[in-house]
Amino acid sequence: MAQRERRTQTTDSVERISATLPPQGPGVCLVVLAGPDIGKVYRLESDDNLIGRSSLADVVVDDTSMSRNHARVVREGEGYWLRDLGSTNGTFVGDAPVHDLRLEDGMVFRTGKTTFKFLMGDDVEQAYYDQIYRLSTADALTGAYNKRYLWELIERELSRSRRYQKALALIIFDVDHFKPVNDRHGHVCGDRVLEELARRVRKVVRRTDCFARYGGEEFAVLAPETNLAQGAVLAEKLRRTIADHPFLCGDVTLHITVSLGVSDVGRLWDEELYEGAAARERFVEMADERLYQAKTGGRNRVCA
């Protein structure tokens, strides 16, 4: 349900482009990347801009995890500063709490469950269009590509792989026993686990790989020019980087593991499935079958 809501929010935000687009020329604004009103633009038209739930704020966000007077974006000279106002849940850039930080163009920060991107300069309009495209292809929580983008890319990469006789591997993995994390520690903690997991995965995969959130706690990595054996090695690296270090959620320490399934195009060619929707669906199904083997075989393992 949450994924469907995020996709609906993203679609709505794209349709609002003409209504919320910053004026051409120099400008300063905040774009909502995650949270209520995803895609919405807040123009920072004064030198002191209050962010919070208060109706008196300049940036009013209906987010119960945000304080009424949560933070300020203040202009001083030619620069802008982000200042937390002693909020209950804090203001963060990445995992680091922020109290008084100079903002740079493109910087991303989080207040409660709402994530903003700070944009400034001579071409805010183009930057906004770029950001909206990113929102339409990315998962709002983790920053990974979304399933729709992955689904389209798989079909293109299968055609390319067949045409140029290139290897192509697909890894699908699932967080083990994730439901108890949400049940015992709450969905905010569950979201933090998925965000940290995505951060770790991005450190392992290559720039040419596509890392996507496939649904819920399920993820995928599409790895061009990677055969089955190489895909299994990559999957094992992913497994270790997640399992070897605990996840911290406030005062809670969690030991998270994943189960991974790997397949490659060689198996498709063996079945004489070369391209198109049928090949794409079977390619995903093959990796899913190995994922099932990993889960029924004891979890926290790779099956290829």
C-alpha cells in the first residue's frame, strides 16, 4: 500500500510541474523528495524562512514527525544556512545531525520524515525538471530506482545483451524477517533500516549497475557484462556488507540479513528466450526462483 501511495504521489507531483515551477532565472527553493507533497516546490523568497507544522511557517509541511517550529533556512550575505530550532526529531544531512550548516546547491536534508533538496542558481528551472525526472524513476524512501524503471531497463538490456553477445546478471534479494522489525520497533525504524541498507548497497555496486527497490523489503541489482559466477560473487559481497555490521535505530541495535537469488542470460538463451516481455518476465522469474531457494535453505545466503 505504501509503495502504491508513493507512486501516486510522484505521478501527481509531475502533473503539478507547471503550477509549482520556480520562475526562470536566478532563484532559491526547496523541493520535497520524500514525505507529504512529494515533488512540491517551496520558493524561499525572504531572508528568514521557517520550516515546520505551524501555520505561520514559510514552509508548512503536514508531517507529524516534524516540530511546529522545526528549522530555519536563513540568508546571510551571499549564502544560506540551515539551522535546527531544537526540534524533537532533529534535522539531518545523511546520518549526521545538523544544528547550523551552510547549504550548498543540491544539498539534501531531512526534517522528521520529510526530505528536502536545496536548489539555487541561474537555472533552477532546469534543475527542477531534472529533479522531477529523478522522482519519477526513483523510490522516495531509499533513493534506489523504482520497479517501473527496472522493468523497462531489463528489457532494453536483454536486447543489448543478445545483440552484442554480452553477459548480463540479475540479483534479487529480500530482507530476512523484516516484518518483526516493523512490528516490534515501528515503521519509522523499519524505514531507517531500508535507508541504511540502500546506502550500503550503493557502496558495493558499480556505476553501471542498476540498483532498484523491487517492492517492500525486496530489492534488485541488474549487472551488465556480468556472468553467473561474477553475479554470485557480487551477491555475496552484498550479503556480507549487510550482515557483518549491525543496524542502529535510536537505542535499538538490529542484526539484519538478506537472502539473494542470482540468474543470468545464459539460462534464457538455453530456453531460447531472447528478447521482449516474455524474456524479461522469465529472467526475473529465474532470479526469484533462486531467491526462494535461498530463503527455504536457511536464509542469509546466496543461491545462483
